[in-house]
Amino acid sequence: MAAEAAKLQAAEAAAAAGVPVPGADVAEGVEGAEAAEGAEGSEGTDEAAVADGPEAAAPEGRDAAESAPDESDESADSSEPPAPSEAAAESAGEDEGDEPEEAVAAEPVAAPAPAAVPAERPVRERAEREPVRLARAPVVYDLAAVEAVRAVLAEGGAPAELAEPAVAALGERAAQALREDPWQVLALAGVRVEHADGFARALLGGECGPDDERRVRALVVWLLERAAEQGHTALESSVLRTALEKQSVSGAEEGLSAAIAEGRVLVFQDAEDVPGAKPAATDEGDEGPPVRLLLGLDRYALAEESLADGLDRLLKTFEGDDLDWESAAAATSSPSAAALVRAAAVSGLVTHTGGEAARAEPAALVAAARELGLRAYAAAYTAEGRRRLAAHLGEDTAVTVAGLLSGQEGPGREADGSLALDVLAVLDAPQLDVELSATLVEAVPDGARLVLSGDPGVLWSAGPGRAFADLLAAKTCPQVASRTPDPGPIGELVSGIGIGELTAVEAPGKEVVIVPVRDPREAVHRTVQLVADSVPRVIGVPATETQVITPGHGGAVGTQVLNAALKERLNPGPGRFGGFDPGDRVVYAPEPGLTLPGTVLSADPEGLNLDCAGTPVLVPRDQVAALRHGWAMTAQQSAGLRWPAVVVVLPGDAVQALTRAWVYTAFGRGERHLSVVQGADQGLAQAVAGIPAKDRTTRLRSVLREQAREQAAE
């Protein structure tokens, strides 16, 4: 490790001095071609591009606002308490903190052939694909209730547009609820504390103050909701008290007690051995193991409890079978795939970790299980991930998690509501938040085998929790760590990042290119030049298959600016269909954390027609505003997706937001080529060597370990 660090420092010093370093020739082909153009804003940068090596690769800022509905670029300081942050929609996706094992030489896993023996249960034939309609079921509101709320909102000086959301959140008696407790307006999306305080003063006059019990109760819930948006399922009581004090609450302790007494929040004693935890007193008066006091909303507490119970159920109800799993393991093409098959043969719950190449291993398990006559399926988080699985297993065996749970894909349900399957391998497990994880595990039948597979180095889920990381840390089921390395220079670079090392890589085929830039204007220019000209001409990947990844939505080099520049160059037009033209690349988020990339085909009276990886999708007219241009996206949006070529943009102002997980995720999205528009200087190396990810406060690991202790004591 020390030797590699010294090598990195030497390489960086050489780059700063303009001395070629290993991998520098990578930049020559693409960036040298750009130099010939002599484009505006590029003077003097081409020589540096040739001299720079992959170890100086661009740092990336953490997607602070990747999941924010308004796409504003927010980046919370990690030193601030998570709950009170005004960056309510800060990206919850982050590295799990469990770093992948260093890749060792191993034979690559060959894609398993589609099973020759069909599953016992006939698979339903897929119907001809019709356009997927993204329309949501219309919500019918009580008109009288909406009008009554509008009157209260007008009296308090609040926008009338909040009336329907208020009825949806507070029920038909929303007007009375708001009049009696105006701070309940904080339950509505986009309402901030200062807005709620002004609304309350207008309705209550001199009656209200910062320590009003109604205000404190609402603040506690609001702060916990903001924390959930940042990935936490609970907060330490001390953090919550501090957050309340920042909102001018002088009696924070009393306010918390009142919220707990009313059932607004739940309180837990976490027995984990964590820094700052205080010893707990036992019934005999002795000091017990350290504990910390956590508070959380019931929905996330129940999700973690439900998930823990479901995982425990799969372990307890598994009885095994007399099938020839050993022969199935011996037939696989790699030791890691064989190890996974053997682990699944003897346990109802198995975790599997590895990089992109390791995705073939759970696919091999599913193929082997189907050869043995079992109803086995593999589920990916994204449609693009399902497409890659289908290349290994066939269309009917590969599904998405959402499609599996909805019944639109896969085997359907048994009479008792459980999934009609015997083996389920779930890839991209880090992208599943705690609520989705609980729903999925609950649907797996007793006695079935569940394999949760994923790369522990990528960003965590956009939603709250870190279910996969907590399950790995709890160590309550068999774990298989793949030893199949990701191939090529990109795989080598990303593997090093996963263990905190930014090392030089040889890239004779120009697989990795570093493009130094001095300011945001040059970063935007270089990015457009790479996508529109250099990568297609030198690498052979067209602009339609090249994805730009940047730290956030706002700012001088955010997705908004980059998409505007890329549209102007690649598909100029007036945006006559709700701001979009045929040929525009777009992204749609049908739910938080799930990104659906597509291309605009046409528009008709019903809405906008998209092509999403070969699937026709119709976006209704009233939902077109939810689309965003998609030439550039954030790393959180890109998790679970891959493209032939990727351009990662790292502006200098993103240094403070960078994490190892962000860099690992962004750099790992490219299959054949990675260009890094590098404006962060030494910030990249510092991010990779530093803390893997911003932590999340969760309870799942503690609950799982407590279950294991109780069972051991029985």
C-alpha cells in the first residue's frame, strides 16, 4: 500500500511538471485529436492532457442532489448533522463502506447457456410489447375539502396549489387540522420551516412561539423525514436535539419526550459497539454493553424489523433437497461461481459480492438451478441490468425487481401471495432501499433460496437504509466474495479505487483518457467535444452510446448546463414538445432512485413517445414535465446502468463533495472507454484514499445480530 501511494505521489508530481507518466499515451489519441480543432477555451490544455495519467483521473463530487425533484445542486457538509440539513433531497446513494476484495487472477466466468431443461412450472409466454404507459392512477379529491383547505391557506398566506397535496396528506379534515395545528403544513413536499412559521403566525397571531408544542412535534417528524431523504432510518437523540436547537427550540428534551409519548416517533436502544455509546444499566445495577438512543419514524422502523424477520424466516424454513448440487457446481466455469452454487445448496439465504464481471456468477447459479428442475429467476434493479441478464439466461428468466413484484414479469404469485419460485438471485442489491428490500423478502416463499448479490463499492440506494451493507456486516448467513476481476484497464482502475488506491493503468487501446481543465467553461466545452467528436472518431463509440456523468444537477458544470450544451451540439431544436424534440436523450424517474433512460421518438395527443432500450414507452402529457434531458446525469442516477463509453466530469468546486463510492460508481459505468474531464486536481486522490462514504444511521444490523444472539441462547 505504501509503495503504491509513493508511486501515485510521484506520478502526480510528474503530471504537474508536464512529464509523461504511465498511461499518458491513452490521452494522446482522443485529446490529441481535439487539439487539432483549436476550439475556443482549450488553449494550452492539450499538452497537459497528453502528459496526464489515469492516476490523476478526475475526482468526482458526491451527487448531493441527484435525487432531488427540483434538480437543484445541493451538497451537504459531512460534518453537519444530517437531519437539519436544508438539502432535503441530498442524494442518499452512497458507498456501503464494505470494500470489495482486491481482485486476484481468476478465469473469467463464461456466460451460462440458457437452461436446456425448463422449470417445472410452465413459463407464461410474453405478449407482444405495447407501449408502456407511465400514467398514474388519477386521484379524486373531495372538492369541498379542497376548497376548505384553500380558504385556510389563503388566510395564512400560503399558495393555493398546496390544497390538494394537503388533503392527500392530512385527509378530508385537512382544513380543520391546519387551523388547529398550522405546522402540519410541514408534511407537504417543498415546505420549509420558515414557511410553516409564517403560516402559523398568520393563523394564530401571538399565540405561537418557537417552543410551541405543536411546532416542536412537527419539527421532530420533519427532521426525521429530511434525515430519511439522506439515507438514515433513525437518528441519535443527541443529533435530533441539536437539530431542534438550531430551529430555536429551547426545550428540545421536552419536545422529544412529547413526540415520543404521542407515538409520533419511536425510540430504540441500539446495543451496537459504536463510538460515543454509553454503557447501559442492567437490572442488577451493573453496567451493560454500550448503547445509543435512536429515534425514528415508524414506517422505517417497521421496514427494518420486517426485513430482519423475513431474512430470519428464510434461514429457518430452509430444509434443503437431495438434488445433485455438487455436479452443478463442478459444471460451472469458475471457482467463484462454483462456490456460490455450493453455498446456495445448503442455505436459504446467501450474500454474494463482486464487480461487474462477477454478475455472471449468480446467473450461473440460476442456470444450474433450472437444469436441476427448479423454478429459478434472476432479478436486476434496472431494465438495462435485466437486459444484460437476459443475454445470459433468456428473456423469461431475467426480470426486474419492480416487474417481479408487480407480476408483469416472472412467474407470478402462488395462492398465498408468495412468488411462485424456488430460487431467486437479486443483483444490484445495494440499490434496494430498506422498504423495497422488506417488500421483496416478504414475497419470497418459505423454503426458497434467496441470493442477494451486489458490488459493495458502489453508491448506496437513493432511498433510506443500507440493507445490503447491514446484512453483510451482521454476518448471519453464508457470504461468497467473488474473486473474478473486472477485465481491462477500466476494471483495473476501478478495482484499485475500491480499496482506496488510485494507481496508474496501462491503456494501449485508449480505454482511459484524462482531460485536464482549468475552469467550468472549459470543462463544458471539453465534455461536448469528447461526446460529439473525439470518442466517436477515435474510440468508435457514437454519441448515442456515450454517457456523461457529473456530481450534481445545478452549478456551472451540473447536468442542467451540460445537457443544454449537448443538446445544442447534438440535437438542436426548439423543444416543441414540452421542451423536448425527437432525438433528445431523456431520463425519467418513475420512483425515487430508479432511472429510466430513453430517447424521444415522437409526440401525439396522448403524450411523448420514448424508446427505452428497445421498449416503447408513452409518457402522458401531464407527466412530460417530470422528464429531464439525459445526455448527462449524476452518478446516483447511473448506478446499475452501463454504457459503451462514459465521460466523467469533475469540476474543481466538487472536491468537498467527493467520496470514494462516487468515484467508484462513476468510473465503473463505462464498458469500453472512460474519459475523465479533470478539474479537481489532488481532490480525486484524496477522495479515493479518504473515507469510503458518508455514514448512515440504521438499525438493521443491530436487529439481525440481536436475532442471532437470541437464537444462539435458545
